[in-house]
Amino acid sequence: MPKPSDLLQGTLDLLILKTLVREPLHGWAISKRIQLLSDDVLAVQQGSLYPALHRLEQQGWVTAEWKGTDQGRNGKFYTLTRDGKRQLERELESWKRLSSAVGLLLERA
Amino acid sequence: MTLSRLYRIAQQRLRSVLHTDAADEELSRELALHFELLVEELQADGMTREDAQRAARRAVGNVPLLEQQCRDHRRVSWLLDLQQDIVYGWRMLRTNPGFTAVATLSLAIGIGANTAILSVIDAVMRASLAIPQDDRLVVVRTYPLDDPNQETHALLDDYTIWRDASRSFAVMGLALGNQADFGADGDTAPAERIQGQAVSGGTLSALAVQPILGRFFTASETDFGPPSPVMTISHRLWQRRFGSRSDIVGQTARLDRVTRTIVGVMPEGFHYPSEGVDYWIPLGQNEPARLPSRARFFVVTARLKDGVTLEQAQSDMNLIAARQGKEDPDRHRGWGVRVKPVRDAMYGWTRERLLTLEAAVVLVLLVACANLAGLLLARGLARVPEISMRAALGAGRLRIVRQLLAESVLLSLIGGALGVLVAMGGIRVLVGMNPPPGGVKIVDVAVDLRTLGLTALISLTTGLVFGLVPALMSARSGPNKILKDSPAAVTTTVTPRLRNAFVAVQIAVTVVLLVASGLLMRSFLQVATRDIGFDPARLLTFEIHVPMSDYMHRARSGDPWNFEIDPSPAVTFERIYRELTTVPGVESVAGSSFGLLNSVVVPSTNVDVISTTGPRSASGGAAALAIGIGRQSTHLMDRRSLSAAYFLVTPGFFTAIKAALVGGRDFAATDISSSPWVAIVNESAANRFWPGQNPVGRRFTMPGNPDEHPREVIGIVRDIPLTVEGQVTPVIYTSYLQQPLRHLQPVTMFGQMMFMVRASGDPLTLLPAARRIVTDIDPDRPLSNIATMEWRLGSVMPIRGYIAFAITAFALAATLLAAIGIYGVLAHSVSQRVREIGIRFALGAGAYEVVMLIGRRALMVLSLGLAAGLAVSLMLTRLLQSQLWNVEPTDPVTFASVTIMLTIVALAAALIPIRRAAGVNPTVALRCE
């Protein structure tokens, strides 16, 4: 497994929220999805993922409920809320602004 | 922040707090699932299960830390920690019941007692007098310079001089006390005797009170010519006797057989100048001059001029009084003048006594706080190692402080809650005390929240500050050093000096309280066990008054005397006396012109002793009867003359009241007007007028009356004090039937008698029969001032008794607290030096030496505290002087007993720790830490 890069906390929030747009997932699935969609570049460790998930839940961006997984186990599935969707858009906006600013800097310097 | 998000956040928080366990369990399940899936993934990559698990565990890392981090995001840890702190604190308090009990009790007493007293004082201070701007209204009184506490009212002369000479008052007025029988009004209003006041126009201006119905008197009614037959009544009299009728203005009532028109009703709560006053009549121009010139009866009321302070008015009057003394020494020398705010004048006794209580309570608060501080300090020191251990294990400083705070706050809350209960109960006790006549009856007292808050704040702050001690201690030295050193060494870094200082202060304060309580108790017991000179058992007492208009008439002009008595009220009294003796259940009947105890006014007379060489008079030309205020009547009579108090009594008086006749005989039915006139004197009179001789058989006259016969002394009786708390004075007793019928001035005392009827059973059962006898003679004549003699005696006691007992309770509480303090100091010292003691024992020291070593510090603290306390007491008890009777403020017996008692208590408290010190096993002590 490739070494995980350092992710800013805000960025991790963004990733998690984006991952949950399509469907509710539990923690393991979220980390696998992130890994998959980033072509294995980004691997979120348990140590960062769960605190982030819990923070998002406490903040009301996501809700959670216990459901059965397709393997017959019980897992805590997180769902994006409407407020969460709006927060995602806000985070996306600032990410775009940030990355274009960085790009601009790198170009000009 | 949208509403839905807010709702969700709240939901999460609540869940975290209320269902902590479920949430935690959920969290670990979630993480467990992740772990399991990771293991499966690794297995699928080809690892064995064990290897996979090992690898997974490595990947996951510190699970508890992870869980904690997740938990931290719940943002309620502060709340959960607080909950934990409280639970822990509560458990700590529960496992130390002794400490908890003493600490909360200290707080409760300190807060509760203080609040109760101050609430009552506040209620009294702010009670409505129904007088506008009553802080500008003053009462001006006189007092003998050598006995400043015996205030009395003013002479007529005083009023005229003061009114003309003083510059501090806008208006000044005169008033005179009055009592009258309200005539019976059909069945609804029986005859009753009511107190009132005759007021001048000046007094009305000074009071500036408007009646709520009708009007007050006009100037012409009060100040010109004879007084108008009008009156105003008090609000409560209007309610009680006249049923609050709306047409009251214009109604008439019979006062001492004079029909008066009621012209106004005063506002509720207005009872100037004393609580018992229920009606007001005009004084009139000539009335004042009718009283003997030496009568200090006149109530002088004045209103301060704008901008003049009480102190300025007082100095003004002091100068005037001095001038009076110089210009007319015969009348004014030896007298001072006091300007008193009306509130003080009316409620004087209450304030003084309550302030004494308040001083005691402040002291107890001090002791309580010192005790609390000491307790917390000691316990805190003992916990320093524990705290340091916690710090070493990772507890943040803030967390530790918070936990200690929680304990202290819990303690304070419990103590505070108890304090509120004590306050409420205390108020009820204080309100239930019977005020003596003339004092205000406190009815509506609420717990004063400001006081409660203040005292609670002081106590709680003490608790909080000293509760934090262990945290501060450990912070100073750092956990490392503390854990390395033995416990004994730790505590030497803290100044035990502070703790000892606390205990010394406690002891000093306790001494002051004990001394005060000792003095007050002795005083109380002196009064309670005082020999009153007669037997008060089963005596029913009541007064009968014959209005002066019934018996005293102006003589024909041209006669040298002005008034004559006809018909003599003695006839009526004799009838009542005879009929009373026939009532079944009556053992004996006695009657005197004034009550034997607690008489406010007792006439006195000058006495001219007739020696064998002719009449010897000591002073010339005084009025026939000088009137003095009973209690210390000698002060108010001219000391150069020989004078005595003067009573008229019924035959067989002393036998009936069971007073001891030490010589001669009692009055008999044969001592009537036509027989030789006789008198009985008491021992004090015998000593004053016939020092060193037997007065029986001697003769004397009371000068000033043309019809007075020389009297022969036929008996001597043991002294009966005029009031329970008063000194004995010379008294002359004469028979009712042997009195002059012509007088220079009107005298009321012939028309009144207090009957004392001794019953074989319960004296109150005789009351209906007595009433019937009197109403048969005159339906308009009420029995007044009805009480049993024992009740009269008892009614003087309560205040003294309550104060004495209350202060004693405080003193005992303080003693207990101080004893605990001493115990604490010694126990602490011993546990601190266990190793040292062990070493000394091992080196061959004897038990005595070790005890002395430990005890020396305690002894020092005790001595310091005692010395300071005794010194302060010597200075402060002077303030109690006005409440002490027959006991000196520096009474050596009290001081000595307090010292001894406290020393014994201290020794007792020291016993346990000292025994522990003596019993230290050197090997055990040296081995363990």
C-alpha cells in the first residue's frame, strides 16, 4: 500500500463529504472508496478517518445509522445531509480557489 | 446555522451526555468492524490470520487514544468531566462524614444565624412609622448625668426653655401620656382602658401626619383655652372597637365620662409616641401647668430644621442643658439632654439587643470561616501526594483544580442550603419573642436576601479559596519532588504557622463569645432568682380606676387648698375589697395604689421625721407630691431631701401577699380615718430615716398638705423592689382609709388600685366573679391590665433569657468549632512528625518528653488565643453594660471560669492526638513512610 500523504483536515472533510454524495457508506467503505477513486494515491488511516467522521457527525454535516452490510455484518452508515451538501459546495469552492491560487503562484514565481 | 443543523447538533450533544455508555459502545463496535475488515483484506492478500491481525493492529495504532479522540469531538467532555467531578466530590464528602458534618454545620450556622438576625433588624429598622420623613423627627429627653441609661421625659420648664433657645428645630411640640376608660357602648363595646396621648399644636406640626379619615386638631382646639372635647383614634382601634365603620367621623365616645367627638382616624401603623397608644386628644393650654413642676412627664417632639444634622442638634441641646444647670441648679443641675431620632426612641430596646446578637453572629461567622479554612487546609495538605500522583498520571492542572473546586462547591452548596433553613427557623424564633411593653411587635419578616447572599458569598469564598490549597501546593513543588519525598517532608513546605494562626484566632473569638454569654447568663440568673419580697403564686391582678372627675372637685374659691376629694374612691375600693373576699376560691385579697412590680410611675413623697426634739425637716417647700419614674426613683428626687416612694394599701396587705414583716404589725381593719394615722415602712426607709434605730413607734409627717396627720410607724417590712430589675428604694405604705381629703393639686393616685387576689386554685377562674363585682357597682368601669402575677414576672424575662441563651448557643458552637480546630492542629502535627517521634523513642526519650514536644506548640497556640481573647473581651464587654444587671462587665468570676473551661476543652481535644503520639511504635514508624 502506498504511503499516505499528509492531508489537511479540511481536505479530508472535503473528500469524505464528496465520497458520501452518491450513497451512504460506513467507515471502511469510505476509506476504500477514497483509495479507489484516487488511484491508490490517497489512503486514509483509521486514525484520521474516524475522528473526522465523528466530527462531521457532531457538526451535523452527516447523519449515521446502523445497517446491515452486504456481508451480513452491522455497520455504521454515514449519510450526507442537506446542510452537509451545502457545506461540501462551500468546501469545493474554497478548494478550487486555493488550488488555482497555488497554481497561479507556481506559474508566476 | 440552519435550524435543522442546530437540531441535529443538540441531539448529538444530548445523546453524548445522556447515553454515554451506548455511544461509547457504538464507537468501539464501529472501530472493531473496521479492524475486522482490514484483517480480512490482509488475509485475502495471503497473510495468516495471526499475521493479519498483528499487521492490522500495527496499522490501527493506539485504539484507546483513537477512541478518546473521537470522543473529544463530542464536545461534551467538559460536561462529563464535571459530572465525574461532582460524583467523586460527593463520594469524598460521604466517606469523611465528620469533616463534612462540621464543615457544613459551620457554614449553616454562620450563614443562617447572620441572615436571621439581620433580616429582623432590617424589618424593625424599616418598619413604617406612618410619619412622613421620620428620620428628621426627634424626641428630646432628659437623663441624669450619673446614670445616662435612665432616660426620662422633660419638665414643662424644659420645653419652654428649649423651644425658645434652640436653633436646630423647625418646630417643637409637647405631649402628655394619657390613659382613659372608654365607656361601654351597648353590648358590642365593653368598657376598656386604652392608652392615649394629649398633644399640643406644636406636636401636630412636628408630626405632619394627616389622618386618613377626617382631620386632626386645629390650633384653637389644642392651644387656646380648655382642651376641646375632640379626639382622633388609631386605625386598629377603629377596626377593633368601631368595626371600621365609614361614618366614624362625628361619632362620639365616652372617655372617662367625658363625651368626645371623634374627628379623625389616623393612618395604619401610626402609634406615636409608643406602640400602645390608640387615641389622641388636644392638650389644651392650661393642662400642662396643672402638673407638679417637677414632673418629668412631657414628651417633647421636634422636627430638625433643613440642613441640621442630629449631631448638631445634640451639641446645641448640650449647651442649653449646661446653661439650664447653671441658671436654675435646683431644678436642672445634674441633668443632661438627649436628642433621639424617633425611630430609636420608639424601638430603642430592640435595636440595642439585636445589635448585640448581631455582633455575636459576626464573631461566629468568623469562627466558622476560620474553622472551614482550617479543615480544608488540613485535608488539602494530606491530599498533596494524591494530587501529585494524578498530575504524574496525566491529569491536566485545570482538571485537578476543577475537581477540587467541585468538592468545595458541593460542600458550600450543602452548607448554604442548610443555612437557608437555619435562617428561616431563626427568624421564626426571633419573631416569637414577646417584646416588652413599649416595644414593637415584629410580625412580617422575610428572609433578607441581600444578607443571605452576602454571608453565603463570604463563606463560600472561604471554602473555595482554601479548597484549592492542595492544587496550589502541588503546583508549587512539582509532582516529581513531591512523590520522591516522604509524605512527612511534603507538609513541612507548607507553613503550619498559618494553620496555627487560624486556631489561635478561633480560640480568641470563642473566648469573647464565652465571656459575653457568661456575663449575660449570670445577669439573667440574678434577675430570675431575685427575691421579690412576696409570694407571687396564684395571684390574679387587675387594676381599677375611678376617673378623677368622679371624686376630685375644685374647692370653693378663697379656700387655701384647691381640690377636695368627695366622695372618696376609698369607699368604692372598700366595697370591691369586701365582696372579693367573699368569692369562693379566694384565699386572700390585697390592693395597692400601684402595682408591686413593673410600675412605670410611682409617686414619691418627702418625709419629715419627727424626732423627740421636734419636727426635723430636711428640705423646705417642695410640692406635696413629687412624681418620679419608678425603677431608680432615687435619682429623680432631689437627693438632699429625704424622700420615699409612696403606696396606699388595703388592710392586711402584707399578710395577704406573704411579705415578711420584720417588726411591728400589719395594717388592720381598725386603722380607719378616725383612728390614729399609721404607716408601715420598708427596711430601706427605716435605714434612711432612722438609721441605727428601731422605727416602730416613731412618727413623721409628709409635708405640704394641710390635712395631713403625723403618722406613727407600726411595722417594718422586708424590701420589695419596685421592678424586678430595679434597685430597692425606701417605701412608705399607708392605709387607703387614712388619707387627707383636701389637696393643693389634683392627684390621681387616690382613684386607682391594683387588686391582687390569691386563689386556692387557678387564679384566672376568679376573673368572671371579679368582673361581675365591679360591673355591678359601675357598668362603665373596666378591669384593666389583667394578668396573673406570675405572668408579669415571666414577661420581663423572655428578652433577657432569649438573648442570654442565644449568645450561649453561639458560644458553645464556637467552642465546639475551636475544639475541633485544636484537635486538627495537634493531629496534623503528630501525623507530620511520626517519624521524628519514632526516632526519639528509639533514642530513649520518655513518653512525657515526646508529649511535651508535641503539646508545646498547641499550648502556645492556646495561650496566645486565650490572652488575645481575654484582652479583647475586657475592652468589648463594656458595650454590654446596659444589658447587664447586677454584674460587672469585668466580672472576674466569669473571666476565670471561661479561661478554665476553655483550657479543659482544649486539653480534652488534645487528648487523642497526644495519646497517639505517646503510643507511636518506633519500629513501625521508622519502617513505613
